[in-house]
Amino acid sequence: MKHTVVALMEDKPGVLNRVSGLFRRRNYNIESLSVGHSETPGISRMTVVVEGDERVVDQVIHQLEKLINVTQVFNVTHQPTVIRELALIKVKATAGTRTEIMELANVFRARIVDVSATSLTVEITGPEEKVNSLIGLLRPYGIEELARTGRVAMVRGGNGHSDEPDDAPQATSESK
Amino acid sequence: MRLTGAQMVWESLVREGVDTVFGISGGAVIHLYHALPEYPIHHVLMRHEQAAAHAADGYARATGKVGVCLATSGPGATNLVTGLATAYMDSSPVVAITGQVATPFIGTDAFQEVDITGITLPITKHNYLVTDIRELPVVIKQAFHIARTGRPGPVLIDIAKDVQAAQGEYQYPDEVHLPGHRVPRNDISSPVQQAARMLNEARRPLLIAGHGVILAGAEHALVQLVEKANVPVVTTLLGIGAIPETHPLCLGMAGMHGEAYTNLAMSEADLIVSLGCRFDDRLTGPVSQFGRQARIIHVDIDSAEINKNVVVDLALVGDLKDVLPALIPLVEERNRDEWLARIGEWREDSAKRDILGRESDDLVPQYVIRQLWYATQGNVVVVSDVGQNQMWEAQYFIHHRRRALISSGGLGTMGFALPAAIGVQFGLPHEQVWVTAGDGGFQMNIQELATVVQEKLPIKIAILNNGYLGMVRQWQQLFFEGRYSGTPLLGPDFAQVAAAYGIPGLTVREKSEVEPAIARAVHSDGPFLIDFRIVQEENVYPMVAPGAPIHTMIRRPEASEQG
Ligand SMILES: Cc1ncc(C[n+]2csc(CCOP(=O)(O)OP(=O)(O)O)c2C)c(N)n1
Ligand SMILES: [Mg+2]
């Protein structure tokens, strides 16, 4: 199963390296990872999508928490969250297909952000499934370039992410 | 106060209580060495940076204080790597200081430039590259704090050469501000109650004492718990000394080379309480079969250890120094006669197979180690190397004191013992320190004999010389068709090598020479080396075959069957 983990970390050189090094070394299966500034100056916010069972995601969280530069880690998988991804898709377009592609984009509320004689660049934002479907529909026209940001996530409502971070790990009572 | 960066380093170390550092000089630390004589810190010149890291590690393990090592950039820094990985695996508080090329040269592949913070990322608890003198005091403060708090570990500080030479205003912070450094302080009362209930209800409970008990300084509390609850305890290799091995409820070291009764107790228990142990595969065997009949409670200061290797029924994240005193009042005295009697039977059976019961004039390593224990009554600190010799030491030396066995467990680093012993001797100047090593591992850092002499350290050395990389040879004999590929080992005449360094030594070939040789070493004022030419193809038993469950052991033959 896929889990979404949000981590806040100091915005310092090498921190991303520490995080990605940890994932590689511990052999975690990371689907996507995206980082950017958070609301606090000097603190970056990272969203990671981890593939694995509860035990794996617990491990990821506790190992991340051990990094000195990581200040907080949340598992938002089981909370109501807004999940978004942005993709830029450059798709082949001829005089014959251009309108079709634009209509498709329209249906997905995607935007055409660049037009050339032979291609269109579409920008789409949404949950991954939505991005996936548009990509699927555009594929037959010929995708020349694709850039996806990976998932970013935010818990709905409440007052920011001040809700309790995960503390002590839970022992599982399932049999060994 | 205006200081150079180099002075700031030493000033801060003095404030952290450091009085000894282990290192080797070079271009990128020449400013540090220049400032050193102004400070009350003894610098121990090692002969290899790996040895400097092991010495700092040995110092830390023996004293519980942070050990410090120092190396220049490039090859000096990379030589530290094995030592840092060793300290990291065994949670030893070490601070390593390396010089880095000057800031303008960083990233240019300058002479002796290496990305040591990148290289040591996965083998340090944290590391720093300092390129601004204003950060230096804070970084040093943080480094020591991180190294010794929570689960201890090594921290590396890489300091650019121009930062060492620069001048700046020095103010050492009183406190650290590290929001990302969590030392567990959660309320443990509820899991402690649950743990007590499980322990009280268990009919065949067993404790596993790991290195964490010693790191937490919770040895005394462990004995109290064991006695009050009347529950037997096994240790890991690094947990040896967490409880006196002379204690009737101590079953000794468990795992791949644990005694049969020890491992049987572990596999027959209905409750296992792990205290500061991380369920290493050398202890557990295949985890799917570990503790088959047991519920498992895992007490650890590091939450990431919970459910990492073994899935447990109850997690208790906290410092054993807090957990054990909270647990003791809640546990009840229970009659465990039946369980203890069963263990007693297994124990007798093991004793019957003990090789020391065998009549023979062969110079076997087990005898050497037992004689060493006998001659010293265990009142020495043993620093063991890696291989068969390490296991024989663990099996046949009876450790009744805390922090009196120092060994590389997690990484299993050959060459650890001699340099680590140098650190141990500096940490414990009034103790007699013994190195036990194989002929292979000893040759990996043999150059440190020079350090022993230069520093006038009275370290005693016992080499269990079997002419093989013995542990590997044993595996080849048992599991690889007896093909001794790459394991026969030609060694020098170690006593003559010692003599060349100015260390007296003896070569022992006969069983009858063991006792007098050890007596001479014990009573000599300075260092002493004994080269024991032991039976070459002796094996370490019992042995759990790799991949086999922990209760299936290759046993020693019974005394009557022994040749
Ligand atoms: C640095 C290092 N290299 C290789 C090994 C693998 N290894 C483990 S035990 C062993 C043999 C050790 O031989 P020796 O030091 O003579 O000790 P013995 O087993 O004979 O007592 C080897 C090569 C290791 N643990 N560490
Ligand atoms: Mg050997």
C-alpha cells in the first residue's frame, strides 16, 4: 500500500542528501519525493510517498526522525488530505489533432501553457490518478516530454500541522 | 575572547572535559596541531588513523565519556572510516575531527580533498562541514551533545583549513538548540505497567541484556530486576558485563556461539524481554523462528529499533535508566522453579561437553583463556579482537565486572583490539588491560605496538595463533567442503616483532607453559606479549549454522566421545 509521509526539515545544504541517502541505504521503496519551502523560513517541507506495509512506513518515520536536521514527521495517510501533483506534458500536435487535444485538456481543467507549430504543452494539477488519466489519453498523440513534481499533501482543516506528531511506535499484536 | 579557529576547537574540547585525543597530523590540521600545546590535552600519536578512531572508541566504551580522534583531510579522513563505522554499529560516543581543504578549494578536487561528510553520512549519527568560523563553537557543542545523548554514536566535524587559521570572537554556548534531536521523554507508565503484568504472568520468562544496559549505566537496576522477578537473563556479546556472569540467574552469551542451554532458554521462553538489544541476526538466527513460543517486549531508547528486525508485542521506548526503576516495583516475586530447573538440566548437559573437562596436553585456546581468567580472577579489562578468538574469549573468560569486555560486535572489525586497548588504557589508567586477538586480526593494526611503547602503556597481549583466518576456516571446514581457500596465514614470530618494538614477549607451545607465561605478563610492569601457538584447527562450539534456527546447534561432542 502507498503511504504519504510529510517531513519538515532544516533548509541547509546536504539535508536532502541525508534523507535520500537514508532511503537508499535502508532499501525503502520510495515512489515519489518532493521538497520545497514551508510556511516557516528556514524550514523545508517534504512529501514522500512510500510503498510498503504499516511496519515499513513506521520504520521510515522513525528513521527520518533520527536525522538531526529533520524536525517533524507526520504520517498523513489515514487523515483527510488534499493531495496534488503538477505535471507539464509536451504533446505532439498537428493541425488535425490540436483541437482534440485542447478539448481533452479542457475536460481535465488543464491549461495549455505553450503552443508551437508541432506541439502543445499542457499543465495539469490534481491527484495522481487524474494526472495519470490525462497522460494516458494524450499518449496516443505522442508525448515528447513529461515532467511530474510528485505528490504534495496537506491535511484538511485544523490549524496547520500542529497536531501531535507520531510518537512512540506501536507494537503490532499480529503474530510473528 | 578572540581566538583562532584552531584555538576554538581546543578551548571547546577542554570545556567538554576532554583530556586525551588520538590522532595523526597533516597539512589540513596543521593549525590545530600548532595551537594544541597551549591546552591541557594529551595528544596520543597513533600510527594509523583507523587506530585513532578505534582508540577513541575504546576510550568511550571503557569510560562512558566521549572519545575524540583527529585526522587530516583526504587519506587521513578516509582512514577513519572503518573506525567510525565500528563505533556507529556499536553506539559508541565518539567525536572525530578532520581537517578539510580551505573553503575556496572545496569542490575543486584540490590536493587531499575528499568529501568526508558525504562518505561518512551513513556511518555517523550526524556530521558537519564547517566553512564559517562563527559556526564553530556551536557545532562543537552540538557534536558532543549528539554523540552522548539518546542512543550514543559517532559525530564527525570536518573543518576547513582557513577556518582553523581565521580569527573570531569566541563564545561557547551553554545550551544546545536542536529541535530535530529527540531524546525520548514520553510517558512510559502505561507500557511499563503492561510489561510488568506480562512479566508477572509469564511462566518461562527470559531477559536479554544488550549493550544498551551498559550504555545506560543500568547494570545495578538490571540485577535488582532479575533478582526480584526471579527471571533468568542472557546477554548479547556486547551485553556481557551487564550482569555478573557469576550470577546464578545469568546464562551467559546467547546467539550463534552461545552455549546450548542459553539458546535453548531463548527458544523455549514464553516471554522475552529485550533490554537495549537490537536483535542482531547473530543473536536471533532467522527472525521467523525467533522466540517461537514467546511474547516479546522490546525496550530501547531508539524508536527506530522497534519492529525493525523482530516484530514485537510490546514496545517500550525509553532510557533503561528510567524504565528499569519504574518496572522493578511492579514486578512480583514468582516461583519459577520448574523453568529454572529445566534450564539447570540443559546447563549440566552443556557442562558435560565442556572441552576443559577433557584430559589432553593439547594447547587449546579455551584453556588459555580460562587460565587468563584464573590468573587475573577476572579483575582486568579485556579488549578482544574478531574471529574465533573473540568467541573463545566470550565463552571462557568469566566476566563479572561492568565495562570489562570491549569488543567490536556489530561491525566485527578485525584489528580493533590493539588500538582500542590503547584508548581503554588511557581511560582506565589503573586497570590492567589485556588484548586477546587472533594472528590475522592482530596483524591488521600491529603497527600500534609503537604507540604502546611511545606512550609507555602496560598493555598485555595474548595472541591465539592458529596460523589461519580461523573463523573463516571453520566455516570452510563445516560448510564449504573443507576447502581452505585463502585462509592459511603465515605470521611473523610475534615475540620477535614485539622485541623489535621494545616489548618483552614469549612464545608458548606447551600447555604447561601457559600458566607461568601469563603469570609473568600479569606481574610485569610494562607491556607484554604472549604468542600462544594453539591447536590449529580447533573450532568454536556450539555453533548455530548460518540460516538455522537458534535452538539447532552443532554441539561439542560429549567428553566420552572426545579423542
Ligand atoms: C577487517 C575484517 N576483514 C575481514 C573480516 C572477516 N573475518 C572474520 S573472522 C576472520 C578470521 C580472523 O582470523 P584471526 O584474526 O586469525 O582470528 P581467528 O579466527 O583465527 O581466531 C575474518 C577474515 C573481518 N571480520 N574484518
Ligand atoms: Mg587465526
